[in-house]
Amino acid sequence: MTKITFVGCGNMAQAMISGLRASKQKFHIYVIEKNEELKNKIQKELKVEIVDNLDHHQTDIVILSVKPKDVAEACKNLNVNGSIVISIAAGIGLDTIKKHLKGYQKLVRVMPNLNAFEGKSINTIYFDDLIESEDRKIIGSIFSSIGQNIIFDDELMIDQSTAISGSGPAYVFYLMQSFIEAATKIGLPLEDAKKLVYETFAGACATAKKNLDDLDKLIENVSSKGGTTEAAIKSFDERNIKEIFNQAVKNAYNRALEINQENKN
């Protein structure tokens, strides 16, 4: 049974643990967490084993799941002892982690997302050259248990995907929230608005999955000449919504690069 130790247990780690627990694969999961309130919560809800450190504890995989600003402190006295170290900290490059771990090189960088709670994460993975083929398969299977994987051979793509799939669920929730608010403002009851918006997103995603190469056609199919959809799309275009969205994603990507620079020392 693969032994996995999470260093830090915030929302993303909890999502991963929930997904791992629900998967058909079996893992022995440990957690290192300093926050007493959080420690009690995860022990009760996730039923994981809490450990203080790795000094007398053998683990196959260490997952650095602290906030980016806490990576240096988390690495300071971490006795990795031959384990594979996987970072899911947004923006923190392997060069920075290598520095904080005094040159340790068995490193992997992964960007999952919050949909791991539902086993629907899309995970982007970058392996250091020293990670052997068999270990890559094991890591792939771990992350497959919480969703789907895309393997990149360029680490920069992890930062790029952070701005898309890593942060992406929040963009969708933001749009859904805006949609629900708009629905209530034209008079729909809140509960009905919530159901209408959720089912519209869910159905549209299912339809789009089969037609990702022809989204313009899907928009055209819904947009009758002189109709309601055309009026809404025209409003989006007049306000240059696509450019606003492009800039938002670019800002997220640039912030990922900045985070690495801020945490090198």
C-alpha cells in the first residue's frame, strides 16, 4: 500500500484526501498540520493519521500542500529520506523547492483543482528528470484517482495551467453566482434561479464536451436572428467580455510567475 504524507491540509489537500478515500485504490494517508483546529477537523472528518514530522516515519510520497508563502518554512526541517516530493503549491517552481530542500531532486510538480472533492479534478503534472518510469506510473495512478491527468514536459506549462484549470473552478463559480444574481434581478425566485443556472451549466458542459472544436456553431445554434440570445451575446461583445477574460487569465498566469520569484529566498 502506497504511503502518502501531506504537509499542510488546507482546502486543496482535503479535496485530494476526500478523492483518494473515495477511490478504488487504497492508500495509507498521513498528515503533518500545525493548526490545532484544522488538525482536529481533519482527524474527525477525513480519518487520517496525524504525525509531527518525518523523522521517524517512512513514507513513499510527500505532498507539499501548504500555501506558497509557507513552502520555505515547511521544507526547512523536512527529512524526506528518499521519498518523492510532490508540490501542489501554486506558482512555486521546482528550482525553488530544490533550493529549500538543499538540492534534493526527486521532485514532481502537480496542479490539481478543487473538483478533486468530486473525483473530477483535471491534474497537470511535470516530473523532474530523476523520477523513474515506475514511480511516474504510481504518481499518475494517485492523481487519476481524483480525476484526469495531463503530463507536461515543460514546467512553464504548470504555471500556464494554474491560470486555467487550477484557478478555473473559481471563475466558473463566479460566473454562476453572477448568473444567479441576474436571474433574481429579473424576478425569478432564488431557489428556482439556482436550479436553472446549475442545470444550464451542467447541460451545456455535457453538450460542449462533444463539440469543443465547434463552440461557435453551438452559440449560433442557440442564437436566433433578432432573438433573446443574440441580444445577450451582443451585450457581451459590446463590453468586450472576451478581452476582459483574456486579461484575467493573463493576470493569474503572471501572478504564478511572481509567486515563484517572491519565495526563492
